[in-house]
Amino acid sequence: MFDALDALVLARAQFAFTVSFHFLFPAFSIGLASYLMVLEGLWLATERGVYANLFRYWLKIFAVVFAMGVVSGIVMSYQFGTNWSVFSDKAGPVIGPLMAYEVLTAFFLEAGFLGVMLFGIDKVGRKLHFAATCAVAVGTFISAFWILSVNSWMQTPTGYEIGANGQFLPGPSWLAIIFNPSFPYRLVHTVLAAYLTTALAVGGVGAWHLLRDRANPGARTMFSMAMWMATIVAPIQIFAGDQHGLNTLEHQPVKVMAMEGHYDSHPHGAPLILFGIPDSAHKRINYAIEIPKASSLILKHDPNAPLKGLDSVPDADQPPVGIVFWAFRVMVGLGFSMLGLGAWSLLARSRRKLHDWSWLHRAALVMGPSGFVAVLAGWIVTEVGRQPFTIYGLLRTAHSASPLDAPAVAASLAAFAIVYFSVFGMGIWYLLHLMKKPPEAHETALDGAPIRTAGITPAPAIEGGE
């Protein structure tokens, strides 16, 4: 027989399931929109048809990804009213306007220019079409801006007042709400993650086609561009992640305790636990492999600096340590793997073997989905690490849910699972089908016409992107 606790767990599982599906698509479309903008800009600047070919190739993929992101986002948002009505009532005066700003700015901008971008290649001028592509790319970033502002406010709430009925009301300055303490760090970290996710996906597709036809100019160009992005952005992302972690230590120290696996306080320097098995029943990490005092060195820049552990926090205020602990290590491990792939590609490039080292291509192919895994792991760290609160330190998750019976939530969760795996499974299969096709080998303009040059000899297509 279901009880109230089961209903809460099921509601959380349903939101986690739907938002996990949804998060994959914006993580791809944000970076892919910018990639399309770069490709079209390079085509306009160089008249190299290989960039036009790649623009058309990835434009079809972007259209499918964008559509699935919109549909999954609409479905997910309904749960605020069905499963989390208490949260919506209490936080609505703050959350509602921020979500409305996202629709009025980002979504309208994307929707207004998406049609021109998708269907206006041979119907409008080059400059207008490029402006539409830029508008869609900017719109995806603005969308990320507002959504992350909402999420960051729930993590580090500021600028609010508590009304007589217990509602969170906006204070005298909306800027304090929008630019809450964790927002700048979360925005940079998430947008860089989207760019890395796209770079690795593009690199994986390029590697797939290079393993089959090393001379394909489109595969060579997309692989080269993707590896440049991985080489440049991966170390920046690691630095941004470190700064985000320091900010989290300041404002959400309990989350960092769970990430680090620190059940006990360490008054004379905390170890960095690389691996181990969290045992919450006995408040310890079994089979821990650790570096003495390294955690204090990373977090406090002093190996002897004291760090508090979960023994200083009531059990009722602690997140599930095992989930946060392992998700954090998956995210960090993949981040350093991306750094290694970028360094490997840089070595190959320096020896003019970027398109010849088949083992590099195989590694890039394996790493192709890693960005999606990393962003999901990061989301799990962020959201599960915030528990047991929806608004950190102020509103508990148990007090945010709608008064629903567990069988009703279970039925909707089962329906979501069936529909999502069917519909989005087919969508992902179609995306893989599109990616399996090699990009065009002959150079054409964006309207599909052959490249015509007047007294200009284009560079050989095989050298594009080096």
C-alpha cells in the first residue's frame, strides 16, 4: 500500500526523469546553434563551400534537437502545477516572472527567427539569413540565462521577502534575485558544458566518418573544429568548475561535504577521497583511496585548513551522500578525460597527423556521448546535493509537493516513461541516422548551387579546418 512518503518519492522521480530527458536537448542545442553561426560566418568570410555543406548537415540535426527540447520542456513545466503546487504557490511571485522573462525574450527570439534560419537559405539575402542564425544562437544563450537564474536562486536565495501567508515575495531589487551569489558561476559552468557537449558530439561524428573516409573534407573540417574547441574549452571549464566549487563551499557547504564524502570533520586538514564506497549507515567511506590534506589544499588553499564534515549537520538536513559522491566523480573524471583528448589532438595537430591517427579518432568516437553524461552528472550533483530542500535552507522538498495520492503519481510516471522512451527514443534514433550519413564531399553554396569563383582559386577542400 502506498503512503505519503511514496507519493513524494514518486513525484521526485517523475521530475528527475523528465528534466533529465529535457536537459540533454538544450545542452546540445545551445552549443549547436553557436556552431552553426560560426559555420555560416566562415562561409560568408571565405566562400569555402565545405562550411556551407557542414551548415546544412548540422542544421537538420539542430532542427530535430530543438523540437525535442521544446516539447520535453513544455511537458516538464506542467509538473509545477500538478506535482509541486505548494512550491509554485510559495515561490511563484519570484519564479514566475523569471520564467516569463525567458519566454518573452529567448523563446520569442528563437521562434521568430528559427523559420528564416531553417527554410530561408535560398529565399532571403545572405546577411539577413546570417542575422537570423545569430538571433537563434543568442536566443539559446538568453534562455540559459533565465533558466539558470531561476535554478540558482533556488540554490542561493537572495533579494526576497516573506509575505504574511508564507510566500516568497520579490524585494526592492530584482537584480539581487537575478544575480544571486551562485548565478554567475553556474551560468559560466553550464554554458561551457554545453559547448563542450556539442564539440565532443561533433568530434565523435567527424571521427566516425574519418575512420571510413579519411579524405572527406567535411569530416576533416568538423573534426578539426571540434578538437580545437575541446582543447581550448576543457581547461577553462576545469578552472570554472573549481571556482564554482569554491562558491558552493561558501553558500552550500553541506553539498560540498557530500561531494567530498566527508562524514567527519577534519580540524587539521581534510583528505581528498578519490574513490570509495559511501556507507551512510555507519557514516564512513569504505575502501577509501585518498590523498592526505589535498581537499583542504584545493578548497582552502591551505593543506592544514580545517574543514567541517557531515557530523556537524543534523541527519535531517543531509543530502543522499552516495548519489552526490559518485555523480561528482563521474563529472570530474569525464572533465579530465576531455582535457586529455584535447591534449592528444593538439599533439597530433603539431605533428600534422590530426586526420591520420586512427586511435585518436576511436577515442573521440568513444568520447562523443561523454558530454551528455557529464552534464547529467553535474545536474545530479546540483539538484540532489541541494536536498532536502527545494529552496535551499528555507523550503523543504517534503513541504513543496502537491497533496496527491501515490497511485496517481505512479500512473503518470509510468505513462511518461512509456511515451518518452517511445517518442524520444525514435527521435534519438533519427538523429543517429542523420549523423551516420557522411557530409557532402563536393563544395556548394548554402542554396545548394555549385561554388562559382571569378578569378579566385579556392583552397583544396581536403585542407579545410586545419
